[in-house]
Amino acid sequence: MNDALLNEILERLDADRSLSHSAADLVVAALDSDEALGEAMGGSASPRLGARPMPAEGVRPAALAYLTGITVEGFRGVGERRTLELRPGP
């Protein structure tokens, strides 16, 4: 991660008064390493998003599927039918 991005994240964490110190600490630990995140969570490191565990012997891995869009209508004030287009990918 480049320094500019790291500084931006740290500034936003510092500016967000709704975020608890422990939540901010978890974000910083996650930026550091899986091991640091595991320590911050009080246990072993958990896999990051995008990391897929190896399937057990004899078990076929599930096929990957990605959303291309979400369409809602009449949900929580949305009213008319609206579609949010997404770029498919992990």
C-alpha cells in the first residue's frame, strides 16, 4: 500500500467520531498484516477477503458467481424501481 493511501485511511479513521477506538485499531491491524489482525482480535489470524481455503480431499470447490447489479423497488423509501450496476469480480 502506498503512503498516500495509508495516510488517507488514517486521517479518515481519526476524523470519524462515530468509530470506536477498538474498531479503528482493528482497521489499522488489518492494514498491517494477518498476524497483527489476529492479535488485535485476540486469536489467530483469519483469512482476508479473496483468500479461499483449499477444499477438503474429495470435495469439489463451489463455482464462483459475481453480482452484475442489484434492483430494488419500494424498499425503505426507494419507491420506483432502481438498479445499481456493479462491476463483477471478487
